Amino acid sequence: MKFTSYWLDTSQPFSEGSSKPLEGHYDVAIVGGGLTGSSAALALAKKGARVALLEAETIGNAASGRNGGMCNNGFAQNYAIMAGKHGKPAANALYKAFDAGVDMVERLVQEEKIDCSFSRVGKLKLAAKPEHYDMLARSQELLAANVDPETRMIARDDLRTEVGTNRYHGGLLFPKSAGMHVGRFVRGLATAAARRGADVHERSPVMAMRKVSGEHEVTTPKGKIVARQVLLASGISQVGPLGWIRRRMIPVGAFLIVTEPLSPDLKRLMPTGRMVVDTRNLVVYWRLTPDNRLLFGGRARFAVSNPQSDEKSGRILKAAMVEVFPELAGTRIDYCWGGMVDMTRDRLPRAGERDGIYYSMGYSGHGTQMSTLMGTIMADVMDGHPELNPWKNFDWPAIPGYFGRPWFLPILGAYYRMKDLVG
């Protein structure tokens, strides 16, 4: 069993890194080489900007290369709650932004000829309890009437046509959603950006930033550059001068396992090949990979990611997988890994500008499509079009009593486990 991301292990390493010294003047410095940073670098390079993309480790190393490879439309929250809090027009606009994110991924895959197995297989949200099915049905009725008429309910009696388990009570289908090989996608974006002229520097963590004559001096261990603009696309990075960001996002561990390739007779477990997620508070999700393995993930534990933690979480996830699919009890687990997801309090992204520095992050586990969209949009925002930012009207106060170390996660995990048992 490998304690590394399946996506990163089964994609070619990024090979277009700049050999130039880190010095001189740029139009834009981008901090973070994940999906946001790589898509922004590509969009800015297409505009003719001189771009430096600075990644602390390797392209896609963090959340962008360690997720489920799901490119799903729809936000995490219940549509009725979002409409009640923000009003229907705003809720509809945000919902459509996630649609646009899936469209953007598909467009970039086609335009840049990125071989990442992108496919609109749809997402199925499964009801873990009978009352959850009723909740999903009410949500689908509102979605169909207001913003997504393609959604539909699948009753429990029909569920076997979608997924080979008796564990669930029906589900809500989002046909626009897609899956892909996210390692090949993020590295493909960075490669496309480099070939358009962006200077991509791996293993170049930003350690300091300061204003110099109205511009930004950005310091890394490899040297300093001066940039007219800076885009923070760094998520929950614990490296560098990002204290303001760390007080506003909670890093939560997300853990995944991937099985050995499944035998053809196990096609019955996932006959439609959907992206699947359930309605538990401690959510689990799964999908087939392009080479017919089962990826199974979730918040197995509210813990940080390290080899010991990942191994324990992997055992928990395999037990959860076997609960859903008993046929997989003897199946070998080939990959097990974890990573930190940048959660905001309301599980919605944040993007904007502060003290002359732009940022986009906080995707809260729904970032594959939104981060790609926002990287592209931020290129336009920085080019003088702030009205294009779908998150421009969202404030972002610091979390009271929180300074970047989530001491309360075990308590929160225990609370959600209790809710799943009794709620």
C-alpha cells in the first residue's frame, strides 16, 4: 500500500519548470501551484502578462492533487437554506457559478488537449436515512423549479440501477457533474501555462512579502522578485506570511483509499460510473477511477494528515467501504493518503482583494471546478473587472478565538458522529 495520492502517482510529473533565476520584475506573482494558481497563470499568460507562479512543493502537491477527482455542480449547502439566507436570485447565481466551473474545466480540457479522462457521468447524492430522502426530494423540487431542471430523484426501489448496495434509501441525481483524473488535469494546466510563457517555479515557498514603491517584493529561499500584482492561491498553507488568511480558514483532514483494479464482474457495484456522495455529517464518497479501481473517501477522522494518521484513517475508510460493498472485504487497498481541506465557516469560497493583494480560496471540499473557474476569473478581476467575481459581496471576518491551529476538531468530530447516530 502506497501512502501517496493515486492521482499524483499515476500522472507524469510536471516537467516545464522554469530554469531562470528568481529575480527581476513581473506583472503578476501567483502564490500556489494548485488548480487556482495554475488556471490563473494560464489565463494571465494568454493575456500577455509576465507571470511567475511560485509553488512551495510541486504542482498539485496539496489539495488540488489529493481530492476525489470529482467535478460536481451544485454547492454543498441545501438550496432552500441558501435561498432563505441570500435570496433566490443570489442563490441561483451562485449555483450557476458551480455549473460554470464544470463547463470551464471541460473547456480547458478540450482547448489545451489535456488527457485526464474528463467525463460527464453525473453525481448521485444518496440518502443515508429515510428522512434524508424526504429532505433531498424537497430540495430537488426547488432546484428543478428555480435553477436546475435536469436534477431528478431516484427512489430506493430503482437504486440498484445506479449503485450495487442496499445501504441507502434513494438519492438525488445531478446529471451535469463530471469526473476526471485530477493529477493529470492540474499538471496539464501548469504545463499549458508554462508553454504560454509563465515562469513556473516549484519548491519556491513564499516566505515574505512587502510593498516597495507601490509594488510587491516577494521573497523565496531561491531569490526575490518584484510584481505589480500578487494573487494568493495558497489555500491553508502553513508556510509564509499568511496569518490573516489562517485566522479565517479551518484546515480539516480529508482521507482517501483506492483499491486494486476491480474484476469485471464487480461492474454491478457502479453500473453507471457516477460520482457518489452520501448525506451523513461525516460524509463518505466514492467513484471508479479511469483504470477501474474504487476510490473511497471521507472525513474518517477530524485529524491532521501524517503517515500514522493516514493509516488509521485508511482502516476506518476500508471498514466504511465494506459496510457499503461487502463484496470488497477481501479487496486489496493499493493507495491511502490524506490532505488538508480549507474550510470556511459557511463552506463557501472567498475571493477578492486586501491591501493590494488578491486572493481566491476556501473551497471547502467543493473546489475542483470552482478553483479552476476562480483562477480564470481572477485573471479578469486583476485586469480591471471586479464585477465578475461571484464572491465579491461576501465578507470574511476572522473566526473568534482562532489563530490557525484547529484545537477544536476532535470535539467537532465527536459531535458529528453523535448526530449521524441519532439525527
